[in-house]
Amino acid sequence: MLKVGLTGGIGAGKSEVSRLLVQYGAVLIDADRLAREVVAPETPGLAAVVREFGTGVLHEDGSLNRPALGAIVFGDSDRLAALNAIVHPLVRDRTAELERAAGPGSVVVNDVPLLAENGLAPLYDLVIVVDATPATQLDRLVRLRGMTEADARARMAAQATREERLAIAGLVVDNDGPLEDLEPQVRKVWDELTRRAGAAPTGSAE
């Protein structure tokens, strides 16, 4: 099994790269999705969050009120650390479970937005960084996601710098251009991943 970390700044196009890798045959583990899954209604994770933060972080239907929780932890490092102490171990356990299920010879791609920020590169056999210039990121966030320029710049500033991400990259996917330029790059990356995993390519773009 090859454990790959996939990351990139907001608006860099990481989701498109992960979609293509899955199409080729990768097993995708999405850290954001798992973070939501472990605090879903009636889970031990959600019960732990309620014990720590109170019932005010719940909607009337019993699901997690993310804006309410965010308002508590935003800007408060101690409260954020308390939340992370609940969620992160649960995500790690679920990740390990999914990796075991993938089996030998698999290419397991962990989609981790804050991989660089949280110093997680040593957890993976290889880190792939989806790279785009800040100008391209800003344009996509404003034009495609409807953010204001101020909001987009704030989101970008809250993440690792481009240089910090590239410093941990084993492979870089340049996504500064049009979408049609992306697929051939990702195909080459997939071929390299399967070579490193000791397995022949198991998927195709066609």
C-alpha cells in the first residue's frame, strides 16, 4: 500500500485532482468528510462535543450546529484545542480503518486541506501538492465560488503559504492553467503512484 497525502491551497483545484485519481483507481480518504462523519447525530463523537461545549451547539433536530460551534472556537486557541482533541483521534481511527480495508497494493490518497499547516507530511509515503499562483486562486474564489475579494484573501491568508506547501511536496501538480491541461498531468502522477505502490495501473480515464 502507498499512503499519499494530497493538499493544496483553497482554489488550487485539489478536488478535481482527487476526482481524477479516484477515476484512475485510487482509494480516497477525505479528511473533511470524515471530520463531519465522526460527529454525525448519535455518534460518540457528537456526544463528546456536547459534553465539552453544551447543547447550544446542536440544532433542534440533534445535529451539530457548525456555525454555533465555530463561533465558540474561532479565535480561542484553548477551545479549538479542546475540539481538536475530540475530533482528531476519531478521524485518525477511521482513517486507519479505511486504510486497512483498502488492502495491499492499493494507492490510498488522503485528501487533507491543512496537511502543511498541521505538520502531517511525515504520516505519508508521499505528499502531492496541487499548486496554483495566488492570483489564480483569488480569481477562482471570486469568479467561481462567488466570494468577495476580501473574503477570498482572508481565507487564503489563513492557510499555509504557497512556499510552505511546496516545501513538503514529493510531487507537484501545476493547476494554474485550464482544466484540459490538468488531466494529462494527473495521469502521469497516477502512473508514478502505481509504480511506487508496486502495482500496475488499475484504472483508466476512458
